[in-house]
Amino acid sequence: MAALGCAADVLQATQEDRFSDMADILIPLIKKNSAATSRLRHDSDDDRDEKEKELQTEALLCAFQTLGKTWPNNTQTQG
């Protein structure tokens, strides 16, 4: 998550258009974590599950923030 955050900051600062590369990495992560978080909501609520939910939520938050920071100014890429 730290690496993704740093990469997003660098891409945002340099205005590099690497959105499609980041999306290729992050969209499968988002789909995987969304499904896993949904399953954990319906399972038991012990401490381990709670920590797992928190970690998955942090990963989703990081992925969405990274996509937001790498959103391109190029209208062709936006399409």
C-alpha cells in the first residue's frame, strides 16, 4: 500500500499518463477485495476477522486514492 501511495504521488506530481497501467494493477485488486470484504461481513465477528476487514478496507481505500491521483488530464485516456 505504501508503494502504491508513493507511485500515485509521483505520477500526480509529474503528470505522467500511466493510468491504464495502474488500472490494470488496481482493478483486479479492487474486485478481489470487494468480494472478500462482502464475505467477511456475513461471517463470524472475532478479532481476526475484524483485523482482516480493516486491512481489506485500507487496501480498497488505497486503490481508489491511487486511481484518483493517477487520473489523466488526457481526454483520450479518460475515454
